[in-house]
Amino acid sequence: MSFAVISIVSFFIVLSILVLVHELGHFIVAKACGVRVETFSLGFPPRLFGIKYGDTDYCVGVLPFGGYVKMSGESPGAETTGDAAEFSARPRWQRVLIAVAGPVANFVLAFALMAGFFMLHNEVPVYSKGPAVLDIVPPNSPAGRAGLLSGDLIIRFDKDKNPTWEKVEERASLDANSTAPITVQRMVGGQPKQFSTELYLNDPSKGEDFDVESLGLLPREQEYPVQVADVMPGDPAAKAGIQSGDGIVSVNGQAVHGVSSIIAVLDETGAKPVILVVERGGHTFNTTVQPIWADFSGQVPGYRLGFGASPPPFRVEQSPLPKAISQSVSFNLKNSGYILDILGRLFSHHGAVMQQLSGPIGIARATGEAAQAHGLEPIIYLTSLISLNLGIMNLLPIPILDGGMILFLIIEGVLRRDLKQEFKERIYQVAFVMLILFFAFVMVNDVSKLNLFSRLKP
């Protein structure tokens, strides 16, 4: 099956699940509040088939773009008949609950997916449980200034002897903003020698997600080169001829065994071109790449090459329920913060964010890659992330979204009267046009990433 077909099928499956859950949230709370639900549809009209049970038509539509719930008296401008089962006739606090139930359902789905994943199939990198061998050590990092070098084996970190990388991270977070003694084993003249020093564990995050890599302690994640999983069309790696399946052996003469090591070298060189040694089909060749600046939420701003790497070797663990819940909460809070950061940059006219936004085409491509990837983690991770996006986006105070309805209801509650229907209809019309224009921009941005128009350029 071709990648395009897999992408389209996986996109519609993921989208249908997320929208079904979203609308199910509205449906359950509407029923609980005594609102008459006329239609619960998976997909959009025309209607294919279904069954009517009570007041509700449960059906499947021809267009597989999600689904919808139609409640009596819900549509803007709909005439009210005084029927208590109409949406508009219910108390405002109930209507707010119904509106917020959809996004909340998406949050619950994201939490449940990740908690279940951590309980049944938590993929843990092999290197995290193995010896703490340093890969690249940036000279200007705290570790570099302390005299640590690439290839050093940490045999003592504060009180821990022969620690794994997991233990190093745990001890470093405990010792944050203090100085810790560290001893490494280094090969000198073919013989192992011990070298001791002290490392100040500066914590710029102030206790939140302490990252030992910020100290220059970059793990050797694997013994083989970094494997290229996909290349972003039009980015430097693609222009330099890097292909999926290639191995990145070294950057500027420094052997790399993890993405963090490549980023460390790029942070050192800045805007200057870098020389890559690339392995392909048992042979190696050199290529020069000009990095580009990337400043996107979820990533530390810096120069990047524009390719995705295969994950390092991992093994599957099953977390107990309390730990799985904690891991899921941490995952969702962290990614919710990234999403809110993106929205903040978007509304502050941050150009780099606008150019990196993806719409249906980009999402379909991502779901296709996740569906083809090894293991369950990529598709579950992506589904959870999109579910978070859907929930947060729907809470934005924009008319025609759930958040817009909530905003109107809160304003009317404060004023203790309904806003004029004509005023709300005009606001809805303007918001609809703005969303269509924004959607069109994202679609053009999506298409431009496919390089379909490259033949028109000189």
C-alpha cells in the first residue's frame, strides 16, 4: 500500500475517533441536562444509514470528516418555541457545561491513551538503563569547562557509583543549583584512567523538567550513526542530498550517536555551514549543509538541518497504574504548554510559527509516518497530541467554536440579559470568514511544503 493511501486512511481514522469523542462529550452532557438531541452523526451529510432511537437519529454520513451533534434550538438565529428541551431554553450554566464537555472529552482521551500506553507498552531507551558514556561534550558547556571529554564513562556522580544515565538524571535533579563531584574513566594511551572534577549543576528551569543535556552531559544513545527517518522537503538536509535511511556519522569531524549531539554541534557553529559524513549503502561521503534558524514551540531555538531521526534502541516496560497516571499527566501538561506557547506566538505575529503551521495535508503526512513507524508509540503519541490540540483550540474565545459560545454565555450571564441575535449573527459571520481565510493560508502553506510548484521557480 502506497504512503499516500496509508496517510489518507490513517488521517481519516484518527480524525473520526477524535471528533467522535469530542461530539460524544457534548452529547452525554446535553442528554444529562435534558436537552433534546436531534442528530448524532459520524461523518457529514448526506446520510448513509442509521437508526432513530427516541428523539435522536444515530447515523453515518457520506463525508468522513468527523461528525456532529445537532441539538434543538442550538443554531444561531434559531427560533425558540419555549420548549424546555431546547438548548437555548436551558440555564446558561448548563449550556456552558454542554459547550465545555467536548474539549474536556478530548483531554480525557489524550490522558487515557497515554496512561494506557505507559501501562502496557512504555518504550524506554536502552541507553537510559546502561553505562553513562558521554557523546559530544560542548567546550563552552559546564561539563566542557569542567574538563569532561567525549567518550568519558561516568563511574561516580556525587554519591552514586557506576550510575546509569537514568541515575545521573535523577541525582542531577536532586543536586540542582549546587556543585557535585564527578569521576570519569577515560582511555589514555590505550589504558583506562580515572579523572575527577566538580560540576556545577545550574538549573535554569528552576526545578521544572531539569535537563542534564543543558549541562553538556549528552548521552551516547547508540553505537551506530544517527539514522535519518525522514527529510523535510525544501530544508537544508534535502538540498544537500540527504535521504531517508542515511546515517549521519559525524558533524564537523565530531562523531555523533544521538540527535542531541548533532544539535550541540550546530549550537556551537551557529550560522556557519557544517560538513557531514554520511553513510549510505555501506559507503560514506561528505556533504556540506547550511543550517537554518528554527524557533518553534517544544524545541530549544537554534540552527537545524531539517530531518527527522529514528529513535535509539528501546525496550518495552509496563508501568504500574500510579506511575502511568503520573507519566500521562506530565506528558499532557508538557504538551499543552507547547500548544499554548504556539498560540501565543501565533497571535503575536511570530512569522516563524506561521510558516511552520500544518493543516490537513501536514497532519495526514504525520499520521501516515506514525502508522508506518515501528511500534505503537508514534501513532498513540500523535493521536494524543492532536486530541490536545483539538480540545485547546475549541476552547479559544472565537465565535463558532465552543470557546466563543462559552464567552457569549459568560457575557450574557454578567449582563443578565441575552445579547441581540443580530449582533451575534454578525460576529459569527465575521469569525467564519476569518477562519476560512486562516484555513486557506494553512492549506497553501501545506502545499508549498510539498514543493509542487518548484518547477515554476527559476
